[in-house]
Amino acid sequence: MKEQPTMGGKSPRTLCIDIGGTGLKSMVVSVHGKALSERSLVEIPRPATPRAIGAALQKVIPGRAVFDRVSVGFPGVVVDGIVRTAHNLHPSWAGFDLATWLLRTTGRPTRVLNDAGVQGHGVVQGRGVELCVTLGTGFGFSLFVNGHYVPNVELGHHPFRKGKSYEDLLGEAALKKRGRKRWNRALGHAITQLQETFNFRVLYLGGGNARHVAIPLPRNVKTVDNVAGMLGGVKLWERD
Ligand code: BGC
């Protein structure tokens, strides 16, 4: 990773890490959301055990002189920095204290949250009910009420249609198997169902597959740049 010489600056620099189903990304970001390094990307090793991901993480962690704190978006349920589930990685993640592991590895304070939660932090406006759905390997979901995050709502695994979950019909595997047209049709149904269930003010659609969205979206549904997943990492530190 090529870093800019930012040492000596007063504002804390955040190493933002996004652990996805297929790729592991990292970037150093200023408090104003300015990229202070290039984005590093490595493939997720399989089987995606904590040990294998740990080795991959070492490859994207720059020298500690260029960052002051670490934020991680993890694709599963995370409580107090400890992983509870990792549906698209490996069952052996359950109980793994990722925050402490990173603190020990980097020597820097670390916050770990569900990936869709981190992404949501990067895009919400802080008014009313806002939802963020990430369309990638899995179906990520986060709920914010007046800017407050309601953690770990795993909507992706809830029943959606015809005995299938949201992730069954809108995850990467469904996009590949059923094709873009049917995936988009299912997305339309999901948006309607989310509106009727949550009565959201705004729904943000992010994740790598948001680029395949080809249906007209209601005015309160917006696609967002994937970089938000990274920028949300800075916002995590504005929480208490
Ligand atoms: C996981 C979620 C995650 C989503 C996107 C789902 O399979 O259960 O926790 O946010 O994938 O990565």
C-alpha cells in the first residue's frame, strides 16, 4: 500500500477495513473522509477461517505510523467486537474476538461492526427511519432511527418470498443463477416489502451488486457508492 506522508497531523487517521464475502479491502481515511492511502485489496482465502483471514489482514495493514485507529466492517453478527456469526465465511468465527486480535496486531484502538452497519454509518443523514441494504455476496441490512444504529438486524436471513430468504433471492449466488432480470424483479418486491414493514424515510442501496440495479427506484430509495463502506469506518468514532 502506498501511503501519503501524513504523520504529525493532529486529526486521527482511521485504517478502514472492509471484510467482504470475496474481497478484503483497506484504506487510511482522514476525519473528513479524505483518502490518505491507496485502497488495498486482497482476495478472501477459502476456507475463510479466522486464521486464514488473519493472514490476509496482515497483508492489507500498513505500517502503524500512518494510522491511529482501526475500523472494521465484518460480514456477520458482531457484539462488543466479538464475532457471533459469519454466514458467508466460516462457522469457526463464532466467538472470535476480532477487535482484541486487531488491537494486539496493530497496537491501535479498534472498532468492529457488522459490514452493513458500517456502510450505513457512512450514508445516513440522521433523521427518521433510514435503512441501508448492501447487495453483495450476502444481503446486508442496517436500520437507523434518528441516526442511532440498531445493531445486527439480520434481515437477509428472514423469510422473504416462497419459503426463501432475502439473501436466497438477492445474494450473489441468486444473481448468478437466476439472472439479472429475476434478481431485479425480486429487488422490486423487497423494496415494497421493506417500505410496508419499516415505513422508512430513506433506503440506501449499496454493495458491489448495486451496479446491477436496473429497475426504476422510488424517490426515497437511492443507490450509494461502495466507498461509503469505508467512510462509515470514520463515523464509527463519532459514536459514544
Ligand atoms: C450476513 C450479514 C452481512 C451480510 C452482508 C449476511 O449473510 O448474515 O451479517 O451483513 O451477509 O455481508
